Amino acid sequence: MREEIELYMADAAEKNAARERLSKSGLASNITKLYTGCEKILEYLAKNVDKAPITHSDGGWHAKLLKRMSQPYRDIRPQIISETLFTELDRLRAFRHRERTSYGADLIGSIVADRAKEMADAADLFRREVEAFVHAYIEPKDGDE
């Protein structure tokens, strides 16, 4: 992701409108894909750890999923993601919605670049926090069986 940010910034600096538009769209698409991957992992945990999958027919299920994962769930598990990561992912969730509904046409390059930097940092934090949860919560239970 960091390399893509540098490529976008170089294209924007060259004032090559066509390349800048393509770079911006590609960067926005990568943000969306990475965020969606994080969301799929959280959905998996909701279904298999909480034993209570998020229902997609519920309005606002994306935000509900993030909020649920940032809090302990009943007596089943501790929080999976920190409040810091919740805030970062929620902002990226909103960006994904905008990227999907605008088809990239209305995206502002500087905002896309900022969100890409945030996504790179959030992805690193996501990996660390989910791995810590798995090592602390899931792996000991697997060994007990």
C-alpha cells in the first residue's frame, strides 16, 4: 500500500490527469479491498467465536460489526479490536461506502492518499490485535480439547 501511495503522489506531481485519475482509482480500490478483508475476518469471528453472526439484512450492519468487535461480547470473549482501531476502521468503512457509491468520480486525491496511509497503519494494527486475540483466546482453547 505504501508503494501505491508513492506512485499516486508521483502521478499527481507530474500533473498527468489521466495517470493521476487511474492511480487515485486504483488506490481507492485497494483501500476498499483491504478494509473488506478486515471486515470478513471480523464476520468470521462473530459467527464462530460469538456464535452470533451479524445479519446482513440489518440496516447498518457494517458499523454494528465494528462496534461489537470493539467490546467484550457477553461472557464469551473480551474485545477483539481496540477503541483506537475501531475509530480507524470506522473511518475507512465510511470511505469504502463513498468509494463504492461514487465509482471514484468524486474522490479527492489528497483524501484518497490520506485514507491509504491510514489503511496501511490500520492494517498493521488489525493484524497485531487479531493475532493477539487468537493467541490469547482461541489457541489455548484448541489445546484444551
